[in-house]
Amino acid sequence: MSEIGAVRRGPLLWWDLGISATLAVMATIGLFEILLSDPPLEPAESWSIVAAPAVFALWYVLLGRAALRRAILERVARPADFVFLLGMIAIIAAATAVFANYATLQTIGYPVIWTIVARYRSAIIWSAGLALAVGAGFIGVFTRFGVSGGVGAAVAIALISFAFAVVMGTWITRIFAQGERYRALAEELRRSQAEVAELSEAAGAASERERLSRELHDTLTQTLAGLVMLSEQAERALAAGDPERAADRIVRVGSAARDAVAEARALVATTQPLGDGGLEAAIGRLAARLRVDAGVRVDCELLPPELDRERQVVLLRAAQEGMSNARKHAGASWVAVSLSSAAEGGAVLVVDDDGVGPAGTASRARGTDGTAGASGGFGLTGLADRVRAVGGEVRFGARPGGGARLEVRLRPVAEGAA
């Protein structure tokens, strides 16, 4: 509110100061004319010289300030505004006829006209009217004092002042129009920035949802699938009258459930998914869980290269996906996980199993009606997206000697960034 008030008062303040200063200077010059004139001026003439600036000031206060305020705030002009202009022109003409130096009041009149009159052609017409009025005032002065060639001089002065006013007004109009264009561009830029911010926010939200979907698949979904498998094994053991095996599976259910809780907390808190010990230890924990939960023999040969955190997480998720596929779909009894540096730089992760192979894996991963089964959604497809995002590629196919092979290659950082 205070800024708006400052904007509204500021321009009028400068108008008030400028007009007051001009009238004060004119009144001072008129006073010196009265005091130093030889022979002394007639009382009526002296009072006219004193009254002219005062009448102009009074007229400005009565109607001029309100007219200028409306013009500055870009409000519709009222009839009173044009009454003010007519009166101002008449006062300047009369003041010039009384005292020629009062023609300097044109320096106030022309800017006022170009500020209040909105249309360019109308402003030129009003300026011509002021020029004619000042010329008429000069003719009155020159006639009264018997100046030879007074009419010609008055016409010349009127033409010069009119030409100056038009040039000045045109320049001001163009500056104002340019300012309006810049203001419109700035407004459009602000709107565009707001739209970009909204789109960026929406894109960020979509990216975050996709990331969470992948994380859920790579963590909680697979842990919960293990819980289902362990509970089914416990149920079969009880049905077979083997309480010892059933108790063992129930203990593992509790352990897996605690792991699921830890994974959920890590996901919510966005904590370090690698945990303690880095990538090598994280893959080792996955292998140990697979050995215990599914009785699968897991061999690990891990020589992790130096990688940033994001790439390490991608390799961890790739190992997790490979082991999960071997357990759930391939029917494997043996899994081998190897991680090393590539010859050209980067890293290579290979997950081998001795299961049914890619064709058998695909058939087990689909329901009898041909729809996607447990491995649908964010499995290998989601993994491929994550690997491509960090500059790598995924290959899944048959392993020499039988079974399946999942291979993930990450290019060096410089090549991947390029």
C-alpha cells in the first residue's frame, strides 16, 4: 500500500515543485520589472504583473493537479481536465500580453498538454492553440509598445515554440511508448517464468514419482515377495508335519519383515541405500539373503571400481534385479555375481544363473492368460531406464552352458556425459 501511495504522490510532487519554482522565478522577474521600471508603471499594469503568476497557481491547484493525477494514473480524462487546459492557455496568453517575459510559462504549458492529452494528434492541436495564444499575447505587447515588425516577430516566436513543443512531445511520446512495450515484455516474461516454474515443478513431481516407483520395485516389492515365499514354505512344512523347518521359515519371515521395515524407512528418509561398507558389502548382503531364503548357492567376485554414488546405486539395483529374477522365475540353484572395471574404463556387472534361461524365465514371468505376471512393471525395463540415465547399457540373454546372464556396462563418466 505504501509503494502505491509513493507512486501516486511522487509524480505530482515533482510537478508541484517544477511549477512552483517556475512561477516563483517569473514572479521575481515581474517584481523587479515593477520596481526598476523607469518611468514607473501604472498601478493597474503593476497589479496585472503581480496577479498573473498568482492566478496561474490558483488555477493549477483548483483543476490542474487533479487532471495531471488522472493522466499519470492512466485514468479516463474528464471534461474538467480540458476546461483546465483552456483556462491555462488563456492565462498564459493574458500574462504574455501583460509582461512579455511571462511567455516563459510555455515551459509549463506544453508538458502539461502532452501529459493530459492522450492522443498524439489532439496533443498537437492543443499545442498549436497554445502557440497561437502566446503569439497573440506577443502581438498585444509589441502593439502597445509600438515595436515595428511586431506581428512578424510574434508569428516567428509562436512557430518556433510550436515546433519545439511538437518535437519534444513526439520524443516524449515515443519514449513512453517504448517504455510501455518494455513493460509489456517484462509482464510477458514474468508470466512465462511462472509457467516454466509450474512446468518444472510438474516435471519434477513426475520424475520423483517414477524414481519412487523404481525404488519400491527394487526394494520393498522384492523383499515382500521373499516374505510371501517364506510364508508359503512355512505353511507347506506345517502341512507336512515338519515343525522344525516351519519354525526356521517363520524366523526368516521375521528377519525379512525387519529388513522391509528398514528399507521403507530408508526410502522415506531418502537415506544411503548402499548402507555400511559401500557397494561391495551391499551386494554381499543381497547374496547372503538369497542363500538363506532360497537355498541358492551364490558366488561373488567383487572388485568394484571407483564410481560416484548414483552409479553405485544403479549397479546395486542391477545385482538385486538379477538375483531376484534367478530366484523367482529361473528356478536356479546357483548364481554368480561379478563386478569389475571395464578395460576401457567404467564398470561391468554380470549376474549368471543355471536356471531355465531367458525363454523359460519369460514364460514363468507371464500368467496363463498371457498378461504380465510378477516380473512386469519396473523389472528389466525399469533397470534399463536407470542404466541409460547414467550412461550405460543392459544386456539380458542366454549364458554359455545354460541358464541366463544379465550384464550391465557403464561407460566412463566423460563418455557417458558426452
